[in-house]
Amino acid sequence: MSERFDCHYCRDSLQGKKYVQKEGRHCCVKCFEKICANTCIECKKPIGADSKELHFKNRYWHDSCFCCFKCHMSLVNEPFMLRENNKVWCSNCTATEDAPRCKGCFKPIIAGDQNVEYKKMVWHKDCFTCSQCKKVIGSGSFFPKGEEFYCVSCHEHKFAKTCAKCKNPITSGGLTYQEQPWHSECFICSNCKKQLGGKRFTAVEDQFYCVECYKECVAKKCAGCKNPITGFGRGTSVVNYEDESWHDYCFKCTKCARGLANKRFVCHNGKIYCAECPKRL
């Protein structure tokens, strides 16, 4: 009498029938699928004896269910990654999903894409455009203003100060005189055309003169010493009398040479005297 060959669970004979060996036990196909088969994590159905099974980290799939969650490409014999909710992703979709997003078009920036980065923000190169003219800035120079970005030309016309002389934008450097901005090359002596930035100068009726040109071309001559009265250095105070001018230190008595600035004086025969000297003439 031959030994019986039965299913471990239902005790039906397995003689001449298809069976499955599981953990050292023999069972019929029906009992295997009901009791022993693993459940596919994707479709939630048992992985039967006739199905090809794939497993990873105690998770199981039918081979036909082992596909990329994003693009649905079969991942049998392909690299993959297990992500949230036990979903598997192909390497391409994983790279795209994890890639930074362009602040312009909100699409992913993947390896090989030309991009622009600024303060932890990133754009495709062609998405980084001027807020004013909408032209592509790309890797060119730009000026940030809050959440907006401007090319050099638009920034100059929209925000840069305008030179009081030439009326063109001042993009760098420059200077201020009487609360008005000037290009350094526009703030010049009206006579010799030298730049006056950082130098002494005098303004006369909206014209600017360096010290030398003011002395030569504009300044009055002292009636005493015949030198220009510039207002610079010694003798910044000026005495004016009957269309003539003197340095304060040159305005003195013709006879006794006493200084007469802010003092009483007498004019006699076109000459200046102190109040006492004319009595002695």
C-alpha cells in the first residue's frame, strides 16, 4: 500500500495534481491561494501559484503590477525607488519629482537644463525675464526690486536718478549738489571743462567754476591789492563801496594803514581814510 500524498490543509489527495510546496509543506493550488499566497501591494489580490512574484523589503507585487506609479512603465529588471504610500517610481520620474521647480513656469529643472539661481530661487534660463520688458535676462546682469527683476536698461529708466545736466540716468557713481544728482563727467567747470567732484568751486548764475577759472574770468579785482576776490582762504569777507570792492584786510586808511573793515571811514579825492587822518591833511 503506497503512502498517501495529501494537501496539508484540506487533506485532498495531491496525487497527479498540481501542488505548491510552502515552508516544507505541500498544499493544493486552491489552499495555497486562499491561505499561503502573498497579497500584491498594488492590486490587493493574492499572488497565485501561476503568477510571477516580485518582492522588496517584505512587500510583494504581481510582475504585471510592478510598474512606475507616475509613468506606468514596467519596472521588472529596471532600477526603481519605493516612495510614500508604498508606490514604486522609475529613476527618471523620481529625478523629475525631486528636481527643483522653476519660479517662472513651475516645471521641474532637471539635470542638464540651463538655469539661473538667486537667493535660493531657481529659474530655467529662458524663464528668467525682465519684469518690465519681458525680455530674457538669462545669465546677464539684472537688478532685483522686491519680487521683481529688471534688466539694466529697464532699471535705468524706471529707478535710476537722472542727471541734472544731461537728463540721462546715473547708473553708477555720480555726485549730489544742492540735492540734485549729477554724473561726475557732467559736473565740470564752465570755462576749462575740468571735473569739479571733490574740488573747490564757485557757482555763479547756475554756472560752475574751478578756483583758477573763477579768479581769472569771474572774480572782482580788489581795489587795494588788484588781486581777485575769490572768497577762498584768507579774506573771505568783502567790503563794497561805490562799485568797488576790497578784501577786508585791504580796506585800510591810505595814510595810517589802519584796517577799516566794519569801522567808520572817509572818502576824499577817491581815497579811503580813517575818521582822524583827513584832519591832518
